[in-house]
Amino acid sequence: MRRALFAVLTILLASVTPFAQGRGRAGGGADTPPIVLNPARVFDGEAMHDGWTVVVRGGRIESAGPAGAAAPAGATTIDLPGMTLMPGMIEAHSHVLLHPYNETPWNDQVAHELLGVRIARATNHLRDTLNAGFTTIRDLGTEGAGYADVGLKQAVNQGIIPGPRMLVATLAIVATGTYAPKGYPAEWSVPQGAQEADGDALIRVVRDQAGKGADWIKVYGDYRAGPNGQTMPTFSQEEMTRIVDTARSIGRPVAVHSSTPEGMRRAVVAGAETIEHGDGGTAEVFALMKQKGVALCPTLAAGHATSQYSGWKPGEQPEPQGVQRKRASFKLALDAGVTIAAGSDVGVFAHGDEARELELMVAYGMPAIDTLKSTTSVNAKVMHMETQIGRVAPGLFADLIAVAGDPTKDISATRKVSFVMKNGAVVKKP
């Protein structure tokens, strides 16, 4: 009976058409009619080029170069006058299952919002992010929403909902007793916003998260765990190394939340690939990051937003100490030549507003063209996706956007996204 049932299932699965198997996915095969894009200029992920034309076919970039050649037969032409065509932007630190803290505090989102409500919000967040020109995100933790990010990624890939390409980190890992929500009686066992583990259990947790869909392993290398709430390292050097070694053995890179010099140092020594935040980074720590090739994801916009939730009015009042500290650490990282991965911690503030991170990067001293590289070709390399996205070059996925004006002269042009293409399919028309 089992053999007969297996035979029937095999026949049914074999009969499913390729269209049904990939239903809703953007792009097409090599025989898809080409699309010719005619912008005023093209930022290819490294440099700006005036008068270039880009040809897209079958979900990939077929050619990119000076205009003049005749359009391929049967091509659709899209003119983008006055606009800059560039790679779809990449957000390196997102939380699609969070929404702005001035709407609902983090503690209440994690402890009181139904999972279904959080997922419903996240579908809107993904759509808004894609329409804002961010065609790939690295989502660094569901903050109490389990493996919902894995399901959202599958829903995007299957064309059920619109959204960017997603790299997900699932639960994230914290040391026992160090995370949140807090404020409940000590005898209560309160579900946490990340997965607790210590010592040898870290090996199992890393493998478990990877097995359930984590593309990256996210670790909280320090947190407000001191006796008076001070931020302190939470994992020993041995534990951090155990995490990274285990993740690396199964092909998962590690991102470490850290804002103390010692927490950052332990993560870098262990072999983490990105440090998230880095608020308290010193010249010595950033020099070590540069030496080891570890990228910094500065999340400038998060603190800038939460300071305003607390009453700060930019331009009218002096910068709060936290903002000054972030500005100073970012400058130290730039001076040290650390690779900067553009990531904003969006979710703290509204999804679709990720460009505010790019504006702050420029305001804090990073040249506009380097900032554009950070959110395109640099982020693609940090994500291990440089052969797929992040540049306007033949053979790469046709994840392309067009913005009004020249963002190398005015980074705020990245807010003026008029055209979005993901995997060769037009998502937003000019």
C-alpha cells in the first residue's frame, strides 16, 4: 500500500508544471522579451556613467554600456529622463517584525502583540521597503516572533507577497538572563525576544537555527546585563568562538550585536563577519576590525530616531550624548578604513524610510559615492552575494532602481525612487 501511494505521489509531483512550481516569481526565462532602460546616467555600484543604456532579459542584466546600439528585436523601452539608474539598494540590518517604538514600545510589541498581527504588519513593511528601492534585506532577528521570518522569506520567493530578497537570522542568540522583556515577577518564566543559550548548548542552538532556515546567525555579544543595568559583554571568549566555529562549519556567517570595546573585541577575535552598532568602538578595536576584515553596520538612524522619541528636536537642540557618541565612533571607523555595511536597524523607525541611514552616513562624514557603494556593491560582498546583486553588470540579477537626480551629489536623491525592478520584473513604474 505504501509503495502504491508513493508511486501515485511521484506521478503527481512529476506532472506539476514548472510554472506551478515557481508560481508568482518575478523575471522569466532566456526567451523573455528584453527590456531596454534609458536613464540619464548609471551608477554601476562603483562609479557613475553618463549616457549608458541597460538591457535586461530573463531576470538578469544582459548588457550595460554607452547608448548607441540598436535595441534588441521585440524589446520594451523604458525611458528614465533625468534619473540615475543604479543597483537595488541593500539594507544590512532590518527587523521586519518590528514597527516604530513611538507607536508601540519594543517590550509591548514582543510581549503583547499577537503573532498574526505582527506577520500582517511585516507584509506591509516588506512592500514598503521594496517600493523604497531596497531590493535585498538582511533581517537580523524576529524579536520574539519565532521563525516567522523564514515563512515571510518563502512567501516573497513564491510570489505570495511583494518584498525584497531576504536573508534571515531567525531567533538570534542571547546569554541566559540578559535580554528582555523584563519587569515581570522573578518566579515567572517569560518568553524572551531571542533564544537563550550558554556553554555547550550554543552548538545545538546554532545548528538548530540554521536547520530551521537561518541564513545568518545573530548573536548579542553584550547587553544591559550589569548589576545596575550597564551594558557589558555577555558571552566569554570561548563561548563566542564556539558560536562562530559552529556556524562557520555549516556555512553560516555570524553577525554580532555589540557596543562595548570588549564585546566587539571578543566577536572580532572569534571570527564574526559583522559588528552591529559599535557605539563604543575605540580606535584600537576598529584597527583590529580593519586587520581582520570585519565590517561595521553602524545603524546610525536607530539612535537618531529613539532620541527624537524621547523629545530631542534636531536642529533646535544640541545632540544628545548617545547621538554624539555614535557620530564619534562612526568617524573612528571611517578613519580606520573599516568596511561599512549600510544598515539602519529599521523597525525602530518606519519601514520604507531606510534612506535616512544613508543621509546620516553622509552627514557624519562619509562621501556620498562611498555611501552609495556601501548600500550596493559593498553590502553585496558583505552578504556573500557579490556575484548576484549589488552592481549593474552583465549576468547579475536585474535588481535595479531609478532615482530622481544624482545621488553622488545629493544623497537625499535615494528617497526619490521612481522606478523599481526586481529580478527583471517591474515593481514600480515611473
